[in-house]
Amino acid sequence: MRLHYLQHVPIEDPGVILDWAKERGHAVSHTRFYADGALPCQDDFDWLVVMGGPMNVYEEELYPWLAPEKEFLRAAVAAGKVVLGFCLGGQLIADAIGGAVTRNGQPEIGWFPIRWRQEALEQPLFSFFPPEPVVLQWHYDTFSRLPDGAVVLAGSPACTNQAFVYRERVFGFQFHMEITDEMVRAWTEGAREEMIPAATVQSPAEVTAHPEQVAANNRWLKRFLTLLEEREGKAADGRQSS
């Protein structure tokens, strides 16, 4: 399997997804918009992973590569690729396929629980998750309106739409399960001025004090990716035998 990822800033790479891909023997390629920003042909990858970043989906004048990135995402979805987005990545997917991204009611920075909808927990891809897992949040915006055909998978009191699926192969997560301990430290070091403690904002000390949460999120994401890969493999085998 060939996995390609879109990265927007140096400190937000795919984290544990890279470990998972290496363990599974998958080929990995990337587009780094902060460097050259070269995008591949749609035929050159099977899965697309879209990372986070501090920019907003509507800041195309500041970040001119946002417009071609959205076009690329629309093409990937139309081609039936598996597409996964985290935080900004999920917002970009939602925007590209006809949803809306707006300011959330309040920022979320830190470890907070979400709640999976029952219909999500009844699906094999999510059935192993705790009903209310604690995940790392770091966002000001959110995919506030999803396009027709998208299904909300999870929410929380501070953010109505925390995860969605579209056409069974496109997934957007508002939160970060891909993070590593190194990424958490780098993010908190680079954004201390944002982290003024409030109801949905934790201090740098609080965020960096939970390596056990990092480990749990990594386990969940790896399990999800493996189940998704197995599902896609069975579907491909079925198409070949029919």
C-alpha cells in the first residue's frame, strides 16, 4: 500500500502513523507545503493523510497553496481514495467537499474527552474505542457544517462535530491521535502564549504531563488504521474475484 501525506508546518508530521506504516511495510511519500509543495498524481498513492497546522482553511491569501490543496483533496475523494484528516486536515477535507469551517465557540487546547455516537461504536472500525476517550485537542476552528452524505461520529460539549465519515472511506478527526511525546513537547514550547488556562484550555504543564494518554491515543489510531487496511484489502479481493 502507498501512503502519501500532506504536511503544513514542520512540527506537525504524521507522528505514529509513520511508525504504523513502517511496521506494515507500506511505502510513504509526502508533500510539504512549507517547502516545495509538489503534489503527486492521483495514481501515485492509495491512501492520503492530511495533517494539522496553525493556519485556517479560509486564509488562501496568506497561504496560496490552500486552493490547490483543496482541489487535490476533492480529486482524491472523487477517485475513491482512503482520505484521513486530523484537525486542520479534517477541516480542509470538510471544506473541500462542500461543508463549512468556522470559529468554534471556544478554543480547545489540551486533553479532553469526546463521546462517540452509538452508531460509530457499532462499526468495527470504532467498536474497540472507549465510549468517551480522552484525546488531545488543539484548535480554534471546527467543521461546523458537514456536506450531504457525511455522518457525524463523535462530539463533545465544547465542539459538536469531533469526527465524521464520508462515503465510508473519508474520515475527518478534529483531535490528534497521531501525536508523539516529542510532538507534544514541541507544540507546547511553540505555543505557550496561547495556553492561558481556561475551561477548555490547559497549561503547558498539564498537556505534557500525560504520556499515558499519548500511548493510549497511539494504540487506538494504530488499531483503527489496521482495521481499515484489512477492510480495504477484503473489498479489493472481492472486486477482483467478481
